[in-house]
Amino acid sequence: MSHDFTHWLQQPLFSIALSIGAYLTGLRIFQRLGNPGWCPPVLIGALLVALLLWLLGIPYASYQQGAEWLMLLLGPATVGLAVPLYQQIHHIRALCLPLLVCLPVASALAAFYAIVIAWALGAPPQLLASLAPKSVTAPIAMGITSTLGGSIPILMGSLLITGVAATTFVTLLGRWMRIDDQRLLGLALGINGHAIGTVRAFEIGPTAGAFASLGMTLTGILTALMLPLAWYLAT
């Protein structure tokens, strides 16, 4: 591989083009498969990126450095979810008390069971810190992981796995239990599946999307406030 070509592969433009191209390809494959909940475009795109990095011999650190420009868009994209949230505010006000009761419990359990399972399997502290915010949307989760001393690459992998698994199981359990209330499905997807679950919720309907946005946002806020404190007290 020539020096000029190697230098071009290490430029931010290549990482951005690779990420966008892989996602669009994943979206096309996702549509061809009939929009399955167990195989979202982001999963297909991530696998394509990993395959291309391996084939081209590009270090992950070089790709990550260029892709940081895309990471800047995560914050505004998350804030933009306030629009459907506002459009469904009348539904949210009607369920204010149940939401205030269930969200703190759900947020705590999302972090607790991941830490307990990993700890029981002998995981080191860095891995525990990387898995703890796995149910939180990426911009907030990255800040939490850095505070706890975890690994961002491990966190990103756990976010992807969590989002796909949560979307799959919420969809299957919703059908099995015959739950068709968009508010319940959306809230479950947002709390457990963060951004990936929220995308799935918007496919169900605007009300599901709004409640998924609410669940994802409040889970992120509660986790960012409570998890570092609980980690400090535990260690």
C-alpha cells in the first residue's frame, strides 16, 4: 500500500465517508430484509466498518480520531428529540406520577444488573466502569465512562449490543404479552435501548417515539447524576 494512499486513509474525511457509506449500505440491506427489529441499520453498518478496517489494515485509533467529527453531531441529534417530546406533552402530563415512580427504578436496574453480572464473572474495574452506562444514550454514556475510568471502545460495543438486544426483546415480549399501547412500548424501548430503541419506537408511531425520547433522556439524566456517586461510594 503506497504512502499517499495510507496517508489518505488516516484523514478525517475517509472516516466520515466510511461511516456514512456503511450506514447507508446497512439501511439498504435492512430494507431488503423487511425491516427486522433484530438487525437495525446501525448494527449492519458497524459490522461493515469493522470488516473494512480489518481488510485495509487501518488501526481503530486512526479511524476513531477521524470519526470524532461525527460524534459532535450526537449531542444536537439528542437535543432534537425534544420536538416530538413537546408534540406529545399532553400524553406525558397525564402519566406524570407513574413516570416519576418507574423511571428512577428502571434506570438503577439497567446499570445494576450489568455491573453485578460482570462482577460475578470476575470482570476488572475498568470493564465494570465501561458496562455501567450501557443503557444510556452515547453522548451522556461517554462522559460517564470517562469519569469512572472506563474504556470508550468497550462502552460503544456494549451500547450497540444493548440497543439491539433491547429492541429485539421488547418487540417480542410486546407481541407475546399482547401489549399494543404505544406509550408503554416506547417507554420500554427508550429506557432499555437508548437511541437504537428510540429509532424503533418512531417506526411504531409518533406517540411511541415521544415516550421513547422521554425514557432515553430521563434515564440519561438520572444515570449521569446518580451513577458516579454510587460508584464513588462503592469503591
